[in-house]
Amino acid sequence: MKKLVASAAIAALLGSVAFAGVGLSDAPKLSIGGWGRGVWLTGNGWNGETNDKGENDGNDIYTSATKSWGGTGPRVGANISLETDNIGMFAEFHAEEQQWSDYRIWWSPVEQLKVFLGTNPNHFRGDAVYGMWDIYRTGVVDRSWKYDDCSSNSIKYGSAQQQEEGWTFMSHSCKGAQILATPIEELKLVAAFEFPLSKTGCYWSDDDKAYVTDASSNVKNVFGRQSTFAAAYNIEGIGTVKAGLKEKDIVTVKDGKEKAQNILNVAFDLTAVENLYLSIGAFVPLVQKTVASSVESNGEEIGWGNQVNVFAKYNMDALTISGRIGTIIGTYDAKTNNSETSGIEATDGAFGFLVGASVEYKIMDSLSVIGEVDYANGIYANRSTADNMDVLDFGIAVSKSYSNGKIVAGFEGTTNNNNAPVNAYHTAKDDDFGWCIPVCFEYWF
């Protein structure tokens, strides 16, 4: 994001007023910036209502103002930062949330150390963001995810979500405290400790039996189950080696005990080839065998699944080609729902994969066309080889750029009930074709 930096006169004034007696070189630097994106979306969907015969009312057409990642209304943000060599602050206002949703104070006692407090950044991103991801996110998705339902003190399982952010390397952004160290040139170390920045929050109870609604400042949670550690070493002219360790989830092992599922992540970003960026990352769970909640009564162990993901981008004069490959190795196949036991007959050792590619061609300096195709098999998308579990999507769009933003209009289609065009509406049947027409507005300064 480009910044508008205040003039030297303002910096000198701030230095003389707030830091009287300090040399001009120590005067704080003021920066103001902003970034926002909104989508006017039209598409087919079904809101879950049925007619008097209990039948689906079919696919209606919906339209709404949203964001690339869903929700209501555009994302409108502006930020301000004030810093010297030793201390600083950053705050960003997200208008759709009506609050300062990104904010932190940092302190650097020496050049090799920086301590953050607040909502803290991700320093070693390993994303695979391209094509339709930056317009509207529908279609090909990653594995199922688990979330905590504080209102009922329980754990619920949601549908799947896309994973382009953190595709090859996990995020270590956090709400809490973060330490960034540079002990030697080209080596960076991060320790991130998560804890609620509000009066209430979800956390795992001391007896390891349930999530509760309360402030979580338990030292065991903050420095153990809510921590992430990462390291990155840059090899000049070749690329960057990265390693990370993070708790991904709470899992049940066969003896009935709940354990933290720590994920080991290693990655390499290749930059040695001109115009080519290549990143590969592996995610290895340290608890390989777990008992899924839905088969707990049977004591059935299933594979959690290892992941190896690849992302590549190659730039030519007017053409940019992007592609990604994702895998889940040794996971489970929950093919059949058993209504008598309310469980899942799961088999182990399944293999999931995703492939996707995008091209962007610049017709002129400010006008481009974008095309993308992605496919994920049923294991990758839904942990199942049952019918209609795989996903194929495609998209085409035209992008018009301006000095401080762009507008993009396109069409996206996806198979097998994977459309969520307006506020999480979906198509009526598993084998339905979902489509949407996004018009995306974006600005930066």
C-alpha cells in the first residue's frame, strides 16, 4: 500500500513540539494511507426456505453489496502511523466494522529487536493470491475447518473455506504480543502470543473439556496453545527458507484425551530466476492420528493429513501466468453418513488434490483481461468421495486501473453447490451450477 508521507515541515514541527530537545533526525515520521474494496454482486442462490410441500423453492437471483471474502457491505479503510527509530504506533479504521480494527504500538530498544502490542502483522507471507481471488471468492475451496461457538460453549464444524492466504507458509499475525528479532543479517525470528484484546473471548478450559466464554489470559494458553513461532533466512540471489510451528486445532486421540494439534510448516521461496516466483510449503501435523468428533463414539482413528502446496507466478511483457497445486496426503474419506449412529463411516489414507491456473493479459497500460480455471477433487474440497463432492470453477474478467485504484467486472461459475453469492446463500441442490457476476471496486493511497 502506497503511503502519503507528511512534509518535512510537519515532521520538524512534531519533533520540536513532542520531542523538544531531540535532534531533527529523531523526529517522528507521520504517514497516512488507506485501502478498501467492495463488490456489487449478482448471482443465483437459495436461502433455505421451502414451499408448503417441503420442497426447495429453487434458485433465485440475488444482488448485494459485499466484499471479495463475503459479508455485508464494502471494506473501507484508512490508517495512520507515527514512528521514530525506537517507538511507534499504527491504527487502521475499517468502516464496515465501525471500529479501529487494526492497531498496535511497537518498541525497538535496539536495532535487532522489535516488540509489538495489539493486532500485529504477518512478516513472512506465503500467499497464492491471483486472478478471481482478488475479485470474488467462490468455488474451489480447501479442507473443512473448525470454529468455537461461544454462545453455546461448544465446538461446531463449518463448511470449507479457501486458503490462498498462507498457501505455502502459515500466518503469525496475532491479537496480543509479538516479538521480531534479527540476530544476524538476513535471519528473522518471530514469536507471537495470542490473547483477547477485549473483556470476553473463547478459550479452552483448564480441564481440557470445553470452550468457555471468558477472558483468556491463562499463561499456559498464551505461551502454549495460543502461540506461533516462525523463522526466515534470506539467501541472497537465491531465495528464502522459512520454518514455523503453530497450534492448528484441538484433537482427540484414541485414549480419549484432548491434545493440542501443533503443525510444523517448512517452506522455500525461489527468486533466483528472473521474472519467476516459485514457492513450495509443507504442513505436517505432529499428531498424525486423531479421532474425529463425529466418530468419537466408535473410537475410530483417522488420518489428519499432511499438506504440500506449490505456487508459481511468471511475468512476461504483457502476460502474467499464475498457478497453484495443493495436496492433502493421508487424510480420511467420510463418504457415507450413517443416520442410525449419527456418525461417519470414515476410511483412512485418502489423497486430496487441487490444481488451478490463471492468466492476466495487459491490453494496454490500464486495461487487462483475466481468466482462471480451478479443480479440486472431493477429498480436498469436502473430505469425501461421494457424488458431487468435487469442485470445478472458472472465471473471466476485465480490469481497468487508475492511479489510486481499479474497477473489475467479470463472470464466475462453479459446480456442485459451491456458490455463495450473497450473504452465504448457496445453490439448492448438491449438483447445481452456481454463478455470479461481480463488479469489484478497489482503492489505495
